[in-house]
Amino acid sequence: MEGARIGILLGAGRAHAALVGGPAGGGEVRHATGPNASERVLARMLRDLAGGARVASVTWDVAAELDPALAGTPVAAVRIVPRPPAAGLGSGHPSPLLRALQARRGAVVGGHDLFGVELAPLDVYAVLAECAAARDIPALAVTASGAPGCADHELAAAELIYDTRPDARVSLSHQVGGLGLLDREAATVINAALLARAAELAERCVRVGELVGPQVSTWFAAGDGGRVSAERLRLLPVLALSASEAVALTGAARLAGAADALVGLALPDALAVGHVAGGLPEVTVDRPGPGGVRMAIPTASLTRLPGPPAASAAAFALLAEHEPRPAVVAAMRGGEAAERARAAAARLPAPEGMVLPGGELAAVGAACTEPTAWLDSVVYAESGEELERQRGIAEQRALTLVAESGARLGSERVVSSRAVSMSFLRSGSYRLMVRAGGEAGESA
């Protein structure tokens, strides 16, 4: 078997793996499960799973291992804004998770607007004062107004922090991306809290991959259904949160042999409904993440249908009736989830709508992940021609990011590209949202 891929879901004490054969990940599927133990134990399980197959890549779903509530790393949050609130920053974020992670919160003067125009010079002395006040806090999260349009103040603040505290772990909001200051700040704080844990996980998983085979590449499933490198995980572990649901959608569609599908993921208490288009799950940046916190990162767009199995099955059948894409139902867990999946599948007109993964659906989806990129920015365009030029620049940047993520040369493609008018900010302003993908470049 040439070009086989392995996906592995790390959970609480258990590791679930799936091997998907063929260079495009569309052949035979094998499953294995074992203890989430030492590196050699994991590598032996993966080698046994591979058998005589030549493995090209191992993609890890580590979402369960990156629980922000268990990160144990306090964070100092530094907000850079043109005019700090006169009454201070208040009592903090409404989420108990964010309040627990932030050991200190401070604001300094600086920042830009969304178009990159400086609103106030950066107060470097205030940054140094914040750094000194947070000297006993191991991680810092820096969020500047308008950083997606111009990251100069965040980069300058990071340089000042590293000059005085070279051992500090620093997370910058423009690296996370997204437009909303509060959502971007929340993602940056969580990212900072996870940096130490992500570094340990990345090193461990890379070593396991090296034990599986000398030519095996190591990747990590992302919340948008794509994958990121070990280097990217070390920098932005927040991207791996909520990956299990996204790759489960991909896995269900792949097992059903459908590149486009309406997918129902059966859980013990609900049916989670999402869409797969072109082999990738449809995503949103508005969905609550860990602890109910809204973050400015793309995750799979899912709608929960709670209630008894019969009720969720009836609702899913109604959706499928008005959906041009084929409907697929798969169980993410056994027991009650499997019963819910059977109830939903029984209401579908096509018998092939039921998928029995035979193992962890997320592991199958992780093996099938492809390189992706997501860009969310604001541009100014006085004419339609200028808007198309700006859109073309954003699309090319997204395609470049996909190529840098290991896509096979020439396989890069724009999955979606939207321009939404934001004239309430300024006449001629648009929000550009571009998603790109590509085929993995492994060919064992």
C-alpha cells in the first residue's frame, strides 16, 4: 500500500488510530486503539497498524490534550488601545475560563485602525512597566487595536518584552488573526496559556513519527478541518482546538465517498449537523469555543439538534429533504450515539446514508486532512476594479500559505472568497474572507 496516511486521536488515557490507504487517502481503512502511553508504545501501535504499508504522514488530533482549563499557565494580558478606559478594564471577561487564565490585565496607549492608520504612538514606557509588573507571570498575551491591519505595535511590544524577559512566552493577536478586538484577545490569551503544553506535545508527536519511519511527516489537525505543522502548533496551539468535530465531518464524508455532503454527527445527547464542501467542512468564526468563549479563529460550523433520538432524527430528515447534497450520518461514539445515528439514518431515503466507521471517526478524518488557510481582513476600495485587485492579493496570499503548509505544487485552490461591505465603518470599506486548500504533497 503506497502513500498511506495515519490519523491518531489522543484522548484521556487512550489513543485511537486509523490508517487510510492510497496517495489521496481514499483506499483501505484500518483501525487500532491502545494506551496513550510512552512514545515507543505509541510508535509500536502505529507500526503494527501500518503492517506492510508505506506511511507518508501521521496527523494528530490533540484537541483533548489542549484543554485551556488544565493548562496551568497564568497569563498577563496587555491591551494596546488609543485611549484606555478612564475607569480601568473593569472586572474582566464574562467567561470564568478567561478570568481564571488572566493573572494580570493592563492597557497601554497605542494601536491602529483596521486600515493600518496609526491612532496613537505606542507608549513604550508603559509597555516596560507592564512587563515589569508581570515579571512573575510566565506568559504574556499582547492585543493591539487594528493589529490585523498593522502589527507594528504588537511587534514592538514583543521586542521590548523579550529584551527584558527573554524567557517569557509571548502570544501576539495578529498571529491569531480575526477582526474583533475582544474575540481576538480571548483567542490570544488562551493561546498564550497553551504555549508550554503545545511545545511538549509537538516534540512528543514528532519523535513518535520519527520512530514510525524516517520519511514520515508529522502534522496536527486544526479546527477548520485542515492541518498545521509542528512549528505552527508551537506558535498557535489555539488553532488545534475544536479539531475533533471538524475532522469527524471530513471523516464521515470520506467514508461515504462524498466530497460534498450534509453530515450528521451522532453524539450521546444530540445530533451535530454540518456541511462538507469540496472535501472540507464549512467553517465560521462566530461559534463559541472552550468554556463558551468566542474566539476569532475558524471552526466547523455545526448546529446541534438535541432531544430524544426520534426528535433529532426527524429534524435531520427535514434538513436532508431540502438539501441538494447527499445526507450522511455517522456516530462519533458508541452506545447512545450509535442508537441516535441509526434512528437518523432510518429516516433517510438512501441506505448509503449510514456510515459505520469501525473506530474513531476523528482519527479517520485526521488522516484525510489537507493543507488549508483562512484570511479575514478589511480593505478599502473606491471602485469595483480596486476591490477585485485587493481580493486577488488576499487570495494569492492564502494560496501561498497553503503551499507553505505542504500542499503539492499546483494543487492549491481557493475554496471560498467573500467580500462584505462595511460602509458603516467607512464608505468603500470591505471585509474580505478567503479560504484556500490544497492536496497534501506526500507521495510515499
